[in-house]
Amino acid sequence: MKYNFKKVAEKGYYSSTVTDQIKHLRVKGVVLKDTQGQQLGFFYIVFDDTESYHKTEEIQYNLTKLKAAVDTGESVIWEYDIATDSLSVDFSLNDDVENSLFLTYLKQDRFGCMADFIETLHPDDQYKVYNRQFKRLLTGEIDKYVSVYRRIFDGKVYWLNSNVRAYRYTEDGKPSKIISYTSNITDQREIELELLKVKEADKLKSAFLANMSHEIRTPLNAIVGFSDLVAEADDPEEQATYLDIIHKNNDLLLNLIGDILDFSKIESGMLKYNIEDVSIRDLCTEVYMGGTLKVKPGVKLLYDRNSPQVIVRTDPQRITQVVTNFLNNAIKFTEEGSITIYYETVEDTLKVSVKDTGIGISEENRPRVFERFIKINDFHQGTGLGLTISKTIIEYLGGTIGVDSVKGEGSTFWFTLPLHYKGINA
């Protein structure tokens, strides 16, 4: 169709400020007919749709950018309607929902209201996210916030990053709707936490090496020094005293080196286990006999040598190592009272315990005693590795390990083992 638009402009029928750009027109055409149905011509209505076209184009452009942002990783946009207490998630921007466990879970319509949201918040994050942030948004005290928190779906913990802001306000200045852009950052967060653990482990290793130089030097100095004195001493009683000190420091040095070697084997995965049938009564008797020579005056070492016979399938050398470690720690930290070795069976599980009336462990330190390189008391010699090694051994053999303690009243270190271990071949 040829039409001279200048004629319209000249007669003033149509004016436009658009000069050097493309016009976007919307045309509606109607066929004109007479009463007999014969076509007479056409009637056209032409709209200048340029402004609307550009707005639509801008909306599509912004929508594409938003979709690119949301569809990168696992992100969603959710909305909360305060008046109806309804939560809704917009999945129209996500192209790959089926291949995401996180998005699939959200799409199952399990979260319809705020109570559902609060219920899935990690207990440690509920107060921060709901009381300190979301409630303040509801009351109009703040208009937006950013939060990193955890939610629990089907027993799995997810780390999320949410940018939350108020949207549409009522006459009293409070929001009627709240909208959020939320991303699943679980993988990223776990990597960050792992890096923090590595850095902390490096610090602990440095502290451990510094401590070891002191721990090894102390018995070596005693052995060298008193060896010279033994050679020079004429009094037999004096020689016996010096020899006793040398023997004790020899044992201490051997234990230090043994712990370091065992830990090195654990770190490299080379610690060997030999599984066989073991009499726990005989094993505990052996540890008890060795401990009778080590206890301090005023401390009683107790063990019922007539305890019932229990046979457990495990590694006798490693279990002896753990019980001995428990006993040595009890002897080290018990100045008076008693130390008791005992065991019991519950269904298919054996529990072995060493109870003392020593200094005990504070509540804040109890969770740390089995961590590597940790020494709760720096005034006693040792590597701080014994309990870490014990924990590794027991867990490898299918058991659990723990401590019950009251500061100033004593401690009970214990471990459990399955009576019929099937983890590795004998």
C-alpha cells in the first residue's frame, strides 16, 4: 500500500515528534460491504504503538537478564502475601527444575505459609532470620535485608542467600507483599567451611610442631643429664633414683614417638588392623597389671578380674592401645581417689569404660578432647594426639567413643564396639 504520510502531516490530521527512528504501528483493518454483501473497500485504524513497543521490548530485555541471573545455579524468586499468609515460588524463570533436588523439593508445594517456612529453618538460624530480620520487615521498621542462613529439607541442610525486600505498602506504611531472590549456595559454603578447616588444621599443626619440640626435648634432656650423673654417682640408692628417672623418661619418649608415628600412619591411611576373636577380660587384665606400677600413691586402681567372659571380634592391639590411653590419662590427672576399669554388654554391643576421680573436664572443653593436636592441660606432658588416635581406631572398628565428666569431680572415658565386627576381613 502506497500512502503519502506527508499529506496527513500538512493538513494536521496526524502529528508526531518521532523523526529519525522507526515507528512501530499497530493496524486494524475492516472489510466494508454493502447490504448485499458486496465488498466496497476497507477501513483502517492505525495506532502509533512505538512507546508501547519499546516498553514491551524493555520488559522482555529485563526479563531475559533476570532469567539469566535466576537460572544460573539454583535460584528462585518467592513472594509472601501478608494479608493471606501465603508463600509462592515463581518457577517460570527456571528452565532446569527437574535436574535440581533443591528446586524439585520447593516445587512440591510443601510451603504454603510462613509457619511452613519457619519450620524448615535450621534451629540455630531461626531467631536471626525470623525475629531479627523478617519481623522487622513486616512491621515496616526496615524495607530490605540480605541474609545467609540454613534450611533443612528431608534431613539435608541447605545454605541459602536471600535478598528480601518489601513490595507494595498499605496506608499505615507497612508492606502488603514481600519478595525475595534466594540462591542455593550450599556447595560454595561447604567449600568455604572446608578451607577454614584446612587453615585451622595448618595452625594447629604449627602449634603441634612447636609443642613437640618442647615435649621431645624435655625427656631427652633428662635422659642425657641423669645418664651422666649415674656414671658419676657412687651411692647405690642415688644411682637407683637416677635410673628410675631415666626409665620414666624413656617410656615417655617412646610414647611420644609412638603417638606421632601412629598419627602419621592414620593421616596416610597406612594404619594396619588385624581382626580376631578377643577376650575383653584378658585384655583389660593386661592393661590393669601394667597400670598398677604407674598409679600415684593415694590412688587405687580398681578392676574386677572375675568380670564375665566376653569375646569380641576386633583388633586386640588397637583396643589395648585405646584402653591404655584412657588409663594413662586417668593416672596423669588423678592425684587421689580411685581409677576403675570396667566393661558391660548391651545386646550386641560391648562398652568399655575407665572412670577416675581426677580434675575432670569443663563443659566447654569436653567436645574438643578428641580433636587433633588439642591439649586441654598444657602443664602435663604429652602430644595431645592420644585421644584423636583412639577416636580414629574405635570408629574404624565400627564403634563410638565419648567422655562423661564434671569439672573437679572426675571423668569417665568410654567406647563401644559391636561384638561381631564385619567391617574388614580377619
